[in-house]
Amino acid sequence: MKRKVAFKTLGCRLNQFETDALVTDFYGAGYEIVTFTDKADVYIINTCTVTNQSDQRSKYTFNQAVRNAHSDSVIVITGCMAESGKEFFENNQNVTYLVDNLRKGSVLQLIESHFHGKMLHPEDLKQDLFNFSLIEKGFHTRSTIKIQDGCDNFCSYCIVPSVRGPATSRPKKDILENIRKSVDIGNKEIVLTGVNISRYNYNGISFEDLLEEIIDLPGDFRVRISSIEPEGFTDKLISLFKNPKLCPHLHLCLQSGSDNILKQMQRFYTVDQFLNLVGKFRNRFSDFNFTTDIIIGFPGETEDDFLETCNVIKQVGFSHIHTFKYSKRNGTRAESMNNQVPEKIKNERSIIIRQLSDENKLIYRRSFIGKEQTVLIEKRSANKPSKGYGEHYLPIQIKNTFPSQNTFCKVRIIDVLNDKEKSVVGEIITESG
């Protein structure tokens, strides 16, 4: 009988990509992929540690695996909390293997050795940040390509440089070959990801140079950029969006709309510089979509600082905001800062930001009524509307027709529902093969 493996991913898109690559490995090796609540022979938890809440979720997920496991199950802890919470997991007898980020890509080798009775320690695994398979069997329909890992910014609140290490860029030829193979097997959307992809630099090749070569590759596909910092690139990046293969959307990380707080966070830009960058994009592409991250309640954040953030949110019109309450991270400079913001105030401010986000989302999506979008169909059901994303990262459901999964179709936006999801409705114009 096939051995069963269950996966759980917490945190960022990079973690999601790495889990999908492991799913491909295990599927290719003959394992049956089951849900995390099932009885499994192997549980693999790709943890996150960006906030205290992330740590708690990682621990909860681990305990869930312990409850679901049978007596011979293997539990593997990897990801960023495997670095920051190493002592916690090493002292827990229910953890079979603790695998750091450098060796994450070789988890299958570790498990295969275990079941064949061979003695292999995680430290014996290959150290390679980019040792991940091309995703052919994963939990997501888009093909994510890892181009970079690590970060050298050392923002005062952030633990990521400690758990992911220094900024490291993947060789250009490996990235291009990975994308060619992904397109050849039928993937229609390529998502570029990393910890700080704006700092990509391999042998003098910048992120903009790399992106230019990617969108010049032949094939029927488009390219989407995942989360990016508002630094390290020039006007060349804006010009590249003239190419229809490049999706007009950026998740551009703001964190705060107050210069005072940005300075305390050790961010490398001012509010004016951020707004100037947004303005350059919008001057060229008026409906360009910006989403962002906001940290609420950073030490010393006053009511005026918070109101400045709200004003920037309204000015930019972010169509979605990932809202995080600040939490102390061991080893960061902000850990010892005075004027910690009470939790009650963080909660109140978080509600306000989420309300602003919902208002902006509805306004932005309604601005597309009557306009066209090219949708990549990701979900198809005979009884429900087909769903996918337009090039501007609008989640669109198709009215009354059922185009094939993993195909592009042209739709006209006819409505935006004022429901919880602010659902966008489109009617089909043309469908590609």
C-alpha cells in the first residue's frame, strides 16, 4: 500500500512554493497526498515565525499532527520556526526530524531513508536554498518560481534575516530554464517569489534585467510579481509593464504611512518616496493595482502617526491590505524599544485599517465595471461559476458559462457584489484553447 503524507503550510508565498515542490517530490515517489486531518504516515509542517501569532499557529499545527498521528507516524518540522524555535522542538519527543531552511528541499530523501531503515541525520542533507523541484503536483494552480532567498535589510521589527539568512540570488540560467520547463508542461501563470526579490542580483544582473529576459521568453503565459519592497529598482521596471505578459499588479510593502515610524522601523524610504513611486506607475497605467502590508502598533506609534497611515491608504487606494499587529521578536532592535502600544489600541486600529481596506477594495473593483479582463481559469465546476484571476489580480467568477481550467478567457466585468469577498462577476467574450 502507498504510504500517506500530509502537509501544512503557514506564512508566506515562499513557504507555499516550497511546500508545493515537496508535494511534487512525494507524489513522484509514489506517496498518497492526504489532508492534514487524516491519518498519515508522514506529517510535514512548514512553519512561520514572523509574529508571535505565527509561532502559536505553528505550535497548534504541530499538536494537531500529534493528535492525528498513529504510533509509527513521522512528524517533520521545517520552515522559519524550525530556526527560531529550535530549542522548543528539539526538546519535544513527538518531533521526528527538525529540518532547517537550508536543507528543506531534501526532506523526501530524509523520509525515504527513514522508512528503509537507514541512519540519516538532517544535518547530512544537501545545503541548497534552491534545491526544489519544478512544481507539477501542488496545492496551487499557478507556477511559483523561487528566484531569491534571505534578506540583508535588518528592519528593526523583523526576525526574517535571522531565520532565512543573508540575501542570496539564484543563477539566472537556472531560473530561465525552470520557467521554460514550467511553460512546456502547460502552466499559464508564473509567479516570481523570494524574501526580498527587489534585491535580486546575480553576477551584476538586476531584478529588472532578469524580469526583462523572463517576459521575452516564448510561450502563452503571463508573469506576476509577488511581494516586493519599494526599493532597489529604477524606472526600467515601470517600462517593462508595457509588455502584456507582465501583470499590472504589485504587492508593494508600505508598513507605515508615518515617516517617524518608518525611520524607527529602519525602512529605506520615506512616505514621499513611496507615493512618488506609486504616482509614476499610475501616470503610465491608471488602473495599476497596488496591495500592501501594514504593521499596526509599532513601538511609539501615536494617534497622529496612525492617522498619517490612514491618509496614505486612502491616497493610494490599496485594493487589499495585509494587516499585522506588531509583536516582539527576540533578537530584534524593536524588542527593547520604549512606548510599547497597548494591545487594546492595536486591536482598535486594526479594525479601522481593515475597514479602509474593504472600502478601497470595493471602489477599486467597481472601477472595472464595463472593462475587460483576461482571466486564467483556476477552478471549474459544472454546478458553480468558473473562477480565476484577471491580470489586475481581480478574483473573477464567470457568469453562465464553464470555460476549461487552466485556459485564458476574455471577460467583461458586469458587477461587483457587496458581499464579504467583494466578488467580481464577468461575462465571457472569448476563450482561448
